[in-house]
Amino acid sequence: MTNKLDSSDRSEGDRARSRAYQLEFWPGILAYAVVLTGVLLWGDLEGDSPLRFLWAVLPVIPALWIVRAVLRHVGRIDDYQRVLLLQALGGGFAVAMIASVTMAFLEIAGLTVPGVGWIIYSAGMLGWIITGAVVGRQ
Amino acid sequence: MKNNLRALREDRGWTQGALADQLGVSRQTVNALETGRYDPALPLAFRIARLFAQPIESIFTPEDSNLHP
């Protein structure tokens, strides 16, 4: 049974926590996109300069900022939200592991799939998002 | 664990969001508590008890399955 007191609107605290997260998360994503663009434009990853390895790992720096934003968000949310987040991360992790092992077996069987890292990354992210949506609805 | 959190909240005319803000948790967490999908940890249970000025055991009632190992 629901009534007007059961509004599904987010509370003021929910909005404040979300604002704080967005303020920390999006600058990291923006910096990541800028660095990634720089790497793709000037990194010459397929060249033979030894500096290309440095260019290849450069996006890790803004990625660490994103990790920091996520960890601070985890510190702000309550126990139940952490349980939901853990379940979503568990789903994403399981999908990434299964994708990783499957790709490894396919490679042993002689099938070389280009961009295997991106496939595993995408599978893991998709698993995280879908599991998060499912547990959030329960 | 059963609880009468919804009745206590509605008696005071609070929305789930208003209760969530007073407890420092999300509205989704209040909803999960009220529908019995989530049993609070002790610190949150004590905050709830203090907010409603009632002992924990008058708000939360264990089910039979909770009473035996």
C-alpha cells in the first residue's frame, strides 16, 4: 500500500550525495577523455618510439582520479547502498572473469580476437550496469 | 525481522525521504527497511530507536527463524 508519504523522489541527502559524487566523478572522466584524445592524436602507439609505452599508460593518471571519486562515494553512502553496490560489482566481476576465461580458451583453440581487452572491459561494465539495475529494483 | 517503521513514520506525517534525511541514509534504504528487505546494523537501529524515542525491541521484532541458530 502506498500513499503520498511514500513518494519515490530522492531525499535531500540523496541529492547532496549525488551532487558531491558528480562533482568529483565528471572532472575525472573529462580529464580521461582529454588525455585519451591526446594519446590517440600524438601518442603514436603503433610507432617504434620507446616513449609510446609512456603514452599508453598516461590515461592511468586521470583514471586514478575516477577511482578516488568512486571510493569517496562509497565512504558517503550507507550500509544498504554499499550492499547493493557490492552485488553490482560482483556481477560485473563475474561477467568479466567469464569473458576473460572464454577469450583465453578461444585463443588456445586458435581463434585470435582483436581488441580482446576491450571486449572483457565492455562485458564487465555491462555486467556491472545490468546487475546494478536488477538489484536496485528489488 | 519485522518492524513497524512505516507506521511510526506515517504517524508523524513524514515522507520516506524526510525520515531518510533524519537518519542519514538514502530514501531507498528506508524503503528497504520498511518492506523488510533489509535489517539495519546496530548503529542505524539505535539511531532509529533514538529518533522515535522507543526501545529497539518495540520497533523491531525478530521472526522465529531469527531466534534459533
